[in-house]
Amino acid sequence: MKDKKVRNGGMGFISVLTLIFIVLKLTNNISWSWIWVLSPIWISIILIVIIFAIILIAGRIKKGRW
């Protein structure tokens, strides 16, 4: 049996989008504040936290602890 090696390389969509925004900001093509330039990172983190919280709450409701 051959060992299959999965190679997951490259950048994800959020990383590419953030990099594009940073380049546009540094080349003065956009005049956004740095909060919005880095928004793909913090928005994705917030979404992950919300999804995790929903899963935890749903699990507690299903077990009858709430």
C-alpha cells in the first residue's frame, strides 16, 4: 500500500484578501483606516467565536443543562 501524502499549501481566501488590502493601503490606493484594512482577519475570528458559542449552547440545550 502506498502512503498518500496530502500537501496543503498556499494561502487561503482571507489571507489573500488581507494581503491585497494591505498592499492597496501601503500604495495609497485606498484611504481606509487600518481597522478596515485588517477587517478580514478580525471578522473571520469573530465568526469562528460565534459559531463555537452556538455549538456549545446547542450542546448544553440538547443535554438539558439549560
